[in-house]
Amino acid sequence: MQITEILAWRVGLPLYEGSYKWSGGNSVDVFDSTVVEIRTNEGVTGVGEICPLGPAYLPAYAAGARAGLAELAPHLLGLDPTQLGLINQAMDRAMRGHPYVKSALDMACWDILGKVTGQPVAVLMGGRFGEDFALYRAISQDTPEAMARMVGVYRAQGYTKFQLKVGGNPDVDILRIHAAAAELQTGDVLVADANTGWNQHSAIRVANGVKDVDVYLEQPCMRYEECLAVRQHTDRPMVLDEVIDDVAMVLRGYKDQAMDVINLKISKVGGLTKARQIRDLCVSLGIAMTIEDTWGGDIVTAAIAHLAHSTPPEMLFSSTDFNSYVTVSIAEGAPQRQHGRLATSTAPGLGIQPRYDVLGAPVFVVR
């Protein structure tokens, strides 16, 4: 089997709630997503998606993803998409860094491998644990009262895990955390995600201000060393996200006892192949994970679901369903939230079919 053609589409994904806000005054109204399709000489196709959370979250942005894909795609023509190790080696040799560019291509190759073998991606990644798995809901940054109110709104939809977007004024963030915690019920989980928004002394102030709250602190500061210092000053459980971008950082954090949970984002590490490597390492080391991506629609949600559903439940802290946040569906067969939980398709590959009428004309075709 050989890759004969690679296509890419740009698609806007508006939010049901109008906007999504996080630390540093950042917000997004419409997510700029890129869908890719890999076609082969045997008629089997695979799809992937990459959707950075705007240009100010990670070293990634939507136009850069498309430029990188156009640069990288010709290097994959003629290769066998089911040989995932060779595909990833070819991408890494042709382009240094830029893991988010490679993610959608790797995702599409997994889709093809599943179709060729007649297996869902989750089965190929180790097996489907149970019938479904729990999701978290992100609560966009707002006033303490408004954020606390959203805990009840989302619980009514079946969620029991809530991620507050903090990382602003530490005094206000302390109020946000206390207000949301007051709305929790037995079994609920609260995460205060600063998205690197605090400096070290502010993060320590917040940690001290919520020492009586059952809350996880996520990525308080920009640099790993700052996060480690905060970790050493608090007994609140710690989640690391933005700084965890490869196997080496996981091992460093494990050695330093820098975190209790990591947030594993597929595109941040370069695709499903490398995300699975990190997932399996974390399982061996006993590090729990939230499995997700930077953002996306139906295709990214399907990929997240396959990786999460093939993770032992005791190691899966949480996951997410990005397609429930947006108003546009770009693929049929994508998993849909049911009472705060998600399940993968049992169809081969990712189990989805692009809605070409929604995608429109491709922005480029490489053949």
C-alpha cells in the first residue's frame, strides 16, 4: 500500500457558548481547525485533524499547521501508511520539531491501519477497557459566581469533573476556587487550571489560599522549575500539562516527583503514535493522565476517545469531548457524550466519515 494523495481543508468551529476564555486574557470565538485526508493506491483513506488553541497557548497556530502540512506532505508520498514507525521517522527527518503539524498525518495513518486490519484504533492501542469513560468539563474564565453556577449546569449534563480556567489575579482565583468548591457534591472532582498564567509567588499564594479545598492545581506557571517549586510548597495534588511534551519530560517529572497527573495532548507530542508511547510509559510508572488534545471537532474527539478508551481506567484521570463544545459537525460516526461519559466507535479505524459538504473545497492537494 502506498500514499498517493494528501488533502487538507480549513474549517471554522464556532462555540455554543460564544467564546472560551483562559489565562492571560486569551479567548477564542471560532476554532480554526485543519482536516487532512490521506489517500492510497488501494482506495483506503484515513483522516486526521489538528486544531491549535489559538496562537498564544502553545508554540502552534492554525495557519502554521497548514503551511507545515503542505511542506511535509510530499515527503510521505509513496510510503506505506500502515508502517507507523517508518512514517514518523520520515516526518521527523523531513521536519525538525513542529509536532502539531505531524499529528493529523499520524492520526490519519492510524485510521488507515484500523481499516486495513478491520479493527478499531482502540483495539490496536491495547484494547477497549469497559463500556465508556468519564469526561471533564472546562469552565471558561469568568466571575467567581458565574463559574460556580456553571458547575451545576454541567453536572446536570452528567459531568462530575470540572476544570476551572484560572491563572489571573490570585485573589480573584482564590475566590473562584472556593466558590466552585462550594457547589461540589460527593464524588465530584475539581481542577484549577492556570494554563501557565501565574508567576511563582502568585501560584504559592493561591496554593496557600486554597489549602483547605479539595482541588487539583494544574500547570500553575510557565516553566517546569517554577511548577516544581510550587509543588514543593503545597500538599494539593498537581497536574502538569504544557511542559509535558515528550517522554524525557515525563521521566524528569517522575524523578523529581513534580506531579501526580499529566495532561497528555495528542498534537502537543506529535500524534497518536507518540502519545501512545507516553501513555504506556505513564501506565508503567503509575502516573495518571487526562487524555485530550489542544482542541478540535469530531475527528480529534474520535482520536482522543480511542486513546482514552484503551487506557486502564485506574490510570485515566479524565478525558474530554471537544465536539460537544462546538456548533459544527465535520464527521459522521463521531462519539457523542452520554451523561458525562464517552465511548469509542467499534467500527474499524477511527470509525468516522468526513462530511465533505461541510468541509467544502480543500485548501491544498498534494499528489
